[in-house]
Amino acid sequence: MKGYRGTILRIDLTHGKVWRENLDPFLINNYIGGKGFGTWLNCHENPPEIDALSPENKLIIVTGPGGGTSIPTSTRSGLFAKAPLNGVMIDSGLGGSFGHFMKKAGYDIIVIEGRSVKPVYIKIIDEHVSIEDASSLWGGDIYETEKLLKIKIGNKTKILSIGPAGENLIRYACIGHDLHRHFGRMGSGAVMGSKRLKAIALVGTGSVEVHDPEGLKIYLKELNSRIKEHPGTGHVYPLAGTVSFVSRANTLGVFPSHYWHRGEAEHPDRINFDYISKNTLVRQTRCFGCSIGCAHINKINDGPYAGIEIDGPEFETIYVFGGLCDAGDIRDIIKLNDVCDRLGLDTMHTGNILGLLMDATEQKRIPNKLHIDYGDTERMLLFISKIIERNDEWHIIGEGLKSTADFFSLNDLSIHVKGLEPAGYDPRGLGSMAVTYGIGNRGATHLSSNAYARDISGSARDFEIAGDNKSLDRFSLDKKPELVFNMINFNAVADCFILCRFLNRDLLTWEDYSKMLYLLTGVQKNKNDFEDIANNIISAGRWYNIKAGLTMKDDLLPERFFSEPNNSKNSGGRTVLKEEYINSIKKYYALRNWNEDGIPNYSPE
């Protein structure tokens, strides 16, 4: 079918086998691509009862029908597996260029299973696929690995690789790409490490045939014009990227700080974009093929960390280190970001777990050797190196925040849902995020809905809430189940194409999805069709969680959000009202056609 390459590449590292399968039309017709493909395959090929670090856990990399084409931001790829961190389904997205060239190499999906007896990397040059020795790469960081493989294979090689964190099976290790792009959160790097798979090196030189090339050109000209004219995609994101929200979140009192005790950073004026632009900003940059360009290169020019240059930091990294951990200057955050990127540690998990240890230190509830004060960057760097080594008490910290809280009896302090820590949007001041964090299949992720943007603007888009009144009160849970339900559906379809949140959240419409799919594939689907597909995908993820043993109780927020007010000027004194919250998630269940215990009627079996 047009828009697809029609091929699944399968690799068995245990037996050193490589083979191909035809892409099933059933998957195309019912799940479109990307998140749809990954969710369906994970439900069928990674049973919830398997050990996430066993050879049986298959690593599934997916593209969408937009991959390999000129659709803006469609160069993304997705990764699915059972999560080492919390036992649910990894559903991770990656910017950069890997997805684009994976499609050009001829593959819609890559599935990797088994475990090698020695370190290896997979080399893919179009139809030529081989499993190569990686013993000389093992132990190296992500920057080194990418550099050496590009020297060996060619500078145009697109690489996914792990660092020492993945090799040592840290359960929140990530996979690096293009140095500063990542399959982050939930431990995909540990899945690669458990397979002794150091890297995937890919060269794709083919092309993707689309249904209506001329129609696509006309549509893309119009779409790129809309991108330039939109205040977000045409101005805010190119100027300041995600960092633009640091000041706004602090002003609203929803920037989680001092490990969730405050809504404003200790040093907000030394971690925002205005400060960055005057001290560390080098230039704007972008993912391959992106018409927006929300990324920025920063370099430290003075002080103890002078000379470090990275693509970043993004808002979420600033939130964990500059908010939760009270780091005092953007230079500290850049240094911490750089170390995590090299080692292959997810910054959000790392910052959250360091913040918990700081809170426990302040409350004298952690052994002396694990004491760490808020804002102590040098000790944070020391702790990161200890986490990687995994000796003594550091082994349990490498297991993740929930395991650390269980081990040291810190469950009353720890902040997570289903073992996944929230993003940098305090639900005590953003009601939509209370619902989003609770019902998220991965746990407390912000990306499933991005509904914080509507709470902040005070209004929803036309198709997000029924009726004429689109206004929203950010502190209230009123209308939030419907808002979150509709935004998750809309985003799920974007993740099937696979598109960037900044493109679909504020700019695209259901009509855009219909037009894109037709121009790419010749298939016609409307809003109702897409909503049915989205609901099936989300319900399949819920089905996986239920099979893994989760219940409605796992949708509850941390007790601190119900009992401890957000101590900030503009959200101060606020908590999430527990009874109202439970009623809200039950309303969400009903919209999904799940029963009142959150069990879906839909099954992917």
C-alpha cells in the first residue's frame, strides 16, 4: 500500500537470525501506524507476565505513514516493549531522523528479540542487515559510540545507542540518537542492555511512494504557511522552544520545586529563557525535516563547567534539576543534562529520584551516605556516577523511584503514578493534569493529553469540549474528563502518523488527519473513524495494564496532592479534592466505554 514499505524486519539476537515479514493489511486498516502498530504488537508479542529484562521482551520500533516523506515532523519513530521501570507498556517517541531513514531503508517496523552472548550492534544498510561485534564499543558513552560508528560506517549513518546506564540495566536508562534525542522514560535503554545490544546503525537510501504526490506538495505548501503564521509554531517555539514555559509556570505557581513542596523555583530568574539567551544560547536548531525548529544549542562559557555544549536543556530537564532539585543556575543544569545524555540516563527520572533523596535528607529519613542537600550540583554529579555503578545501596536507586521509596520507607514522600513520575506541571494548579496523570496508561505522563496548555489558556479548541462554552478554570476538574479524553484521542492519532506534539496540539485538525492519510495512502477516514481507532489503541494499553495486575487504585494520585497544598503565590493553598478526582476519572472511564472499575470492554486478543 502507498505510504508504507510493507515490511517488518525481525532480528533474533539469540540465534543470530534475520528475516522479513509482510506488513499485515489488518494493521494498516485498523491501527494506521506508529502508536497503533506498536501497541497492537506489544499486546500480542510481549505478554504482561514476562520479565522486562529477559530475552523474551521484544523491542519494537515503529514508523508511521508520514515517515520518509516531507510531512513536517514526521521523521519521528516510536518504541514499544514491556517497561523495566514499572512493568507496563513502554510507549516512547523519538525526534531526530531515525524514523525517516528507517522508512527509506524499507521498514515500517523493526522487532528485536532474544539476547546475544556478547555485545553486538545491528547494522542496517537498506536490505543488507547484519549483527556485528560491539565488544570494543561496550563501556563507552553514547557520544563516543555514535562518533565511532559514524567513522566506521559513514557520516550519514543514523544511530540508536545506549551508554553505561543501559549496559548496567538501570531501569530508567534511555536510548540516545543524534547525540541529544532520546527514547526516554521507562527504561528502553535497559531493554537494549539486557539483550547486550549496544547500538543500531542504519543507512536508508530508498524512497516512499505516496498516493498523490502532487496533491501532497500543494497541501504541504499550505501547511507550512500555517506553521509560520501560527503564534506558537511560527514564533514562540522557534524563539525559545519548550524553555518558554519556565517563566510562565513559575508565575502561575505550577513549576514543581523543592520536591513538590513549592510551585516556584528557588532561582527562577537564573533558569529561564531570558537568562539563557543572555548567557549560554548559541543558536536555534531543529530535528531533521522540521518546519518549526524548537531546539536550541547552549554552551557554557565560564565557570567550572566551561566548554560544555549541548542541544538543550528542554523544559522538563530544567524542571527536575532547577525545580525539584533547586539547582541554582542554568549552567548547573546544562552540566547535569550533558552527563545524563552521555551515560544514557533519562533526565526526568534522574532528577525526580535525586529530588526524593533531597527531601528525605531534609527530613532526616535516609542513611547518612545518601544525604544530599537541595541545590548541591557537585553531589548530584557524584550520585549519578554512583547510580551507574550500582554498588551497595546504589543498586536499589538504579531500580527507580518507586523501588527506592519502598526500600527506604519513603512512600509518603514519593510522587509517582504507576511508578512513573509526573512531568513539570503541578496538578494542584492545573486540574486537567490531575486527570491526565491518573488515567495515563504509562503513568503520570503529560504527553498523552498535553491538556495543561488548555488550562493555562483558559479555553479549549472547538472539538475538545462539546457545547458553546469552551472556557476552563485551571483549578477546577469540571469539564476535564471530556477535555482529556478528546485530547488523548487526537494525540493518539498524531502518534500513529507519527507527528510532533507542537504541530498537532494547537494547529492541526481532524480534517488535516483525513487529508494527510488520503494523500499518503489513498485511504479515506473521517473523524469518527479516527476516534474509534484512538479509543481502541488507548483501551488496548489499558487492557495490558489490567493483565499486568493493575487496578483502579493505581489511577489514584499520590496522597500528597490530596493533602498537602501547593505552597506558591498563585496556586497556594490548593489541593486536588480526592472525591471530586475519583468522580472525574470514573467519568473518563465512561467516555472510554470502560466499566466503573476502569476495565475496558475492548480487547486486542
